[in-house]
Amino acid sequence: MTRTAPLFTKVALIGVGLIGSSLAHAMRRGSLAAHIAGYAPSEKTRARAAELGFCDSMHATPADAARDADLVILCTPVGALQAAAEAIAPSLKPGAILSDVGSVKTAVIRDVGPFVPQGVHFIPGHPIAGTEHSGPDAGFAELFDGRWCVLTPVAGTEEAAVTKLTEFWRGCGSRVEVMDSKHHDIVLAITSHVPHLIAYNIVGTAADLEEVTSSEVIKFSAGGFRDFTRIAASDPTMWRDVFLNNREAVLEVLGRFSEDLSALQRAIRWGDGDMLFDLFTRTRAIRRSIIDAGQDTAAPNFGRNVKK
Ligand code: NAP
């Protein structure tokens, strides 16, 4: 869609790593902001972001970046959101929308909510899109295309602000869904957080196996293990913060997961092939429906290039 005027006059990105820089690229592509201001704590990231040029201005403090912005998006690890919110609070202008991209939502409402000044619309958000890469070089405009972005406004949030943020995410290529933060956290625990924990665990276990040398793990890493290593390469800070801040939902899903794993263990021990076959048939159908929903590709090797 071509726009006659940008949706926002000034958008501030507090954090310009994978998600922040991708947002900047997507905003440029969609002409969504007349000015994009960025902040990162390290001089190195600020210098690199300035070099890449996806922001119109880079700032050494979050308050400077957020000043006079119509939309401020916190794009830091979840554990840093509270301090960022506290730092920008005095420079947020009345009527501005404050949002974030954190992978958990109830803890973000708890941490950021108390610092939101009267007259500022706080609408937490989470784009369900990402890669295992981080930093300002990792971003690209197409990251959000066709992906869902979940907004979790608290009760009493002005509808017009939610509509405007929805338009923003649609302009970045996303599909948008609004849901309660607790529901978001349990859905993401099962679809993203626990799968990441399983990947971290299996790669850790393989690395610790004394009977198998690490060179064999690398040499014979066929499909299954190799795909786990890709997930287990995800950013340690981000994922530490996700588990510390979505503790209840993750523990609930893990409890259920452990029970189901024990049932599988029993089926293998007692030679219950029917149970294994039934489960694998059901899970194959789930994979099919994910592809049909356009959330992944059926191409060999998950669409990645194979080095010959
Ligand atoms: P990233 O690439 O590591 O970027 C993080 C950014 O935050 C960097 O600009 C970093 O600046 C800054 N930052 C780090 N610590 C900070 C602190 N204490 N105070 C202020 N700024 C700080 O991370 P990302 O993948 O973009 O993730 C950002 C957020 O998006 C996280 O909350 C994550 O949960 C969420 N998310 C991630 C994904 C994903 O797949 N990666 C998907 C959806 C949502 P420096 O470089 O200067 O340290």
C-alpha cells in the first residue's frame, strides 16, 4: 500500500538489534515514519547502526531518542525493559503510544506499566518472527512479512491507539491479533519457549555425552540434531530473560511435557509400536497444517541452502 503521509511523525526504537533494526527497515519500506530515532547502550552498536543508516538519528540515552516521539517501541531484552521504561518516562509526550516487542507479556505489563505517564497509551506487543541472529546487522525489512504480531492491551486502553498500532504492524507486513497477556504467555510457552528449552537441553546433553566425542557430534549431526543446534544458537541474554519472566507458564507446559515424555519412554520400553506410530502420524499432520497456514516451507532442508 502506498501512503500519502507517514503514519507517525517520529518513531523511537529503544534497542536496535535484530528486531529493532528490522522494524526500522520495514518502516522505511512502508513509509511509516517521517523520522526514526534509535538508541543502543553500547558505542559499538550505535556506530554500526549509524553506518548502516536504518535510523535517521542515533542517541546515547533512551530519553533523548524517545523525546517528542509519537510511537516508542522498546526493543531490548525483556530483563532491561523496566529500566528503559523508567529512563524514558519523563520524555514521553502526551498522546504517544508506548509499545515493546518482548517475547513475554504479563511480566512486561508488571515491569513497564508503573512507569507509563498519564496520557500515554501503553500497548504491549510481540512479533512472532525472528531468527537465531542478533545485533544491528541481523535486521531485514521482510522479517515480519506474513508473521503474526500479538498485541496485549490492558483493560481501558483507548481503542483508537490499538487501531493505530495495528495499522503500523500491518504496514510492517504483519498480521495482527489482540489477546490477553496471560493467554499469550501460555501459547508462547508451548509454541516457542519450551521448544527452545528442549533444543538447549538436547545440544547440552550431546555435548556432555562421554561416550561420544564432540567431533563425532559435529561430523554426524544429521537433520534432527542440526536443526536443534540452530535453535540452541539463539541469543543467551534474550532467552535467559524469557525463562526468568515466563516462569509459571513454562513450568506448567514443562510438567505436561515431562508426563508425555514418560509415556513415550514406557512405549519404547514395552515395545508399544502402535502408540509410537499413532503419535508420529498425528504430529506429521500438524507439520502439514503449519505449512498450509503459510508459517513454514515444505522445501527440502526447511528451505535453507545446503553447502555442497
Ligand atoms: P538483540 O539483537 O540482541 O538486540 C538487543 C538490543 O537491545 C541491542 O540494541 C542492545 O544494544 C540493546 N540492549 C541490550 N541490553 C540492554 C540494556 N540493558 N538496556 C538497554 N538496551 C539494551 O535482541 P533482539 O533479538 O532484537 O530482541 C529484542 C527483543 O525482542 C527481546 O525482548 C526479545 O524477547 C524480543 N523478540 C526477539 C525475537 C528473536 O527471535 N530474536 C523475536 C520476537 C521478539 P547493545 O548492542 O548496545 O547491547
